[in-house]
Amino acid sequence: MQKGIVDIMQIALVGSRQPWRFLATLLFCLLVGVVGGAILALLTPIYTAALVIGLMGGVLMLQDTQWGLIAVIAIICLLPFAAVPLNMGFEPTFLDLALVATFFVWLARIATRRQGPLIGSALALPIIAFVAIIITSFIAGLAHASITLTLLRRFAELILGVLTFFLVINCVRTRTQLRQLVLVLILAGAAASLIGVFLYVLPEEWAVRALSALRVVRYPAGSGVLRYVEDNPDLPLRAISTSQDPNVLGGLLILVTGLTVPQLFSRQPLLPRKYLATMAGVMFLCLVLTYSRGAMAGLAVGLLAISILRYRRLGWLIVAGAMLFLLLPQTQVYVERFAEGVQGEDLATQMRFGEYRDALTLILRHPWLGVGFAGVPEIYLYLGVSNVYLLIGEETGLIGLGSFLLIIAVLLTRMWRARRAARSDPSLDATFWGLSAALLGALAGGVLDHYFFNMAFPHAATLFWLYVGLAVVTMRLAESAEQAHAV
């Protein structure tokens, strides 16, 4: 049939006889109309438009891994939980499809020798070891828990997220590619923040209707989509954007805000400063409206670190912002919440302390490889804690936690050594310090939350490892330029 369509198109376009050319064109138009009409009738206009957009995006992704990475970033920021509304035993998410397609293109390019030599890193072996330990713990954990299709899919998503590091360091090879991805991260993060603020200021009934419209891509619907402090409607509403969970949105905002702020102080910013300042302001406002104290503390750690090491003017800006935050009447509820958290007086903080105690008990009972990802042997214990390090310890044991900490130690050591090379390169300086602030903020925020290593939020884990990959790429480009100048 495909050959017949091609023959008709050729006759229509290059046929020598006018009547046959007209007839062939008419038949081709009728064929397209019938097929298009059938699709429209079966899928409805919304699904048809989504199918067309998806096919166009798929074609672009299959041409170049750069388009695949752009799609991955856009999905993570704007529709992280969207799934294909087709029941195939499971419903693949948009992120699953984008990642699989991008990995497929990369591996196909390697197989056809169009990719060039594979690029290694000091982080490669520790990350491979970490993945091997994760898989070993998962298999060992099945001795006391049953496997389900959902569990298997989520575990595969987690592994794919970690392996995104290798995809990034091998596919992002030029300054132009790095610049494009950083711009997409900033713009998509700003868009997610704007959506979060917009939904927050809408009347609650309208916000529920807007979020419920996403049911077509398997988002939840109804009044339960809105989130409140301590899940109490009498307490303040929390911003969620399209991330469903305010703390998960806070984790995204750590990464995108940390990446954006250093651009304000760059000699060669990626965008005009007035636009960057506006986007950074919207990101920070959205972060405040999440009431995520862990995310706010994480971002503060990241920005304070780079203000000490690189941007002294940023330090004064942080101090001024903190003073203003403490004095404004509109922020007093948030300040009170933060003070209660520090003192351990509110319910959420007390529950966290209880989780920490239970997590330590679980790790002590299963110290080496943890209990895996499916469940726990003891009925009086449970799997899950609001601390990424304790969660890794629960699921993969001290061996897994040790391998993760080794990865972080190697990464921070490499970044420390590369700081001078990055500083001497105006086109990479702000990107390097933005990625540094984002990763330091994420690691600090992980003390109070778990989304960067949680199977329920595979997009957050993928974004974390994507940032690690981009940091390695930035250091490689900066050091290569420094060596070229030295010669």
C-alpha cells in the first residue's frame, strides 16, 4: 500500500498527461481525507491534534538526540505525569516514550558509527556500580515481596533516569548544544512557575477545573487535585503547577532557579537580563507559594555557596531579600511555618522525625543491600522516608548509599578543580556556577525530601542525573578550552 501511495504522488507531481495528473492528485487527496476523517472520528478532535503533534515531535526526535533531550526537559517541567491514554496492560508516560526514543536514536547512531567515539567520565564507573547495586537490591528484595507490572515499569524508569547521565555526556558535545539545553531548562522552568502562580491566584473552583482538564492524559481530577499545608483546607493553599505535589514542584524549582540566577551576573548572559530577572522572580514567587521549606532551604544553600565562591554581589542580594522576606506582612505565615519546622513544633516536621527513626531501624536490620523496592519483610516497618539519603539506604543498603555518596564526592571534587577553567571562560562561567548551585541545592534539599530517588517521581530522578551530565559536559568544554589556550 505504501508503494501505491508513493506511485500516485509521483504521477500527481511529475505525470506528463494533465488528466492523469489531476486524477492522481484527486485520488491522493481523497485517500488523505478518508484516513484523516477516520482518525478524527475515532479519536475526537483533541486526540487527533495530540496525535499529529506527537507524530511531528517523534519525527524530530528520531532525527537528532538533541530534539529528544529538549522533549525530555519540556515534559519533565510541564507534563511530568502525562500518560498515553491507551490501555496496553500499562499506560506509558510521555516521559517514557521520549526517553526510549532518545536512547534508541543514540544507540542506533552508535551501531551505524555516526555517533563518534564514546565519551567517558570519572563518574562513569561509580554510576555503573551504583546501577548494578540498585538492580541487585531490587532482585534480592523480591524474596519477600511480589513483583507487579507497575513496580517493574517504575523501576525501569528509575534505572533509565540514572542512565540519562551517559546519554547527556555523549550527545551534548558542543557549546551550542549545551546552550540550547540550558535555555530550554530556564524557559520551561519559568513556564512551569508561571502556571503554578496562575493556578494559585485563580479561584479554587476554576483551578480545579483547569487541572481536571488534564484527565485526558491520565492526571487526577476533582477537588482533591489541590494541595494545602498539612492537607488541611483551613490552612494556606500550596502551589503545585502541573507537578501534582508541592514538594516535587519545589525540587524542580531548586534546579531551574539555581540555574537561572547566575545568568543575571554573567558577562555573557544567555538572555537579556530584564527577561532573566523576570523569570527568576516568577520562579522564586512560585517556590514561596509551594510552602516547601526543604526546597527553600536547599535553594538557599546552593545560592549561598556560589555567592561565597564566585558572585559576591549575589550574597548582598540574598541578605536584602531575606530581610525583606522577614519584614513583609504577606510573608509572615511562611516565616512562622519555617520557624515551627526548625523548632520541630508542627505536625509535618514531627512526622518526618518519626520517619527518620523508622528508617534508621530498617537500615540497621538490613544494612548491606537494603530491602529492595517492593516492600519490607517486617509488618511493623514500612518503606519510605522524607530524606533521599535514608531512602537510598532503605532500598539499597549501606553499599548503595556509599556508592551514591562516592558519586557525589567525585562530582564535587571535579567541580572544585574545574572552577578556575570555567571562570576564565565567559560563555560557560554562569552555566557552570548555575549547575553547581542547582546540584548543591538539590543535595541539600534531599536531607528533607525524597523526590530525587523515588520511583513515584521518575521525572525528578531523571532531571537530577541530566543536571549531573550537563555539569560534566560544561567542565569538559571549559577544561578543553583552557588547554587549547595554554598550547
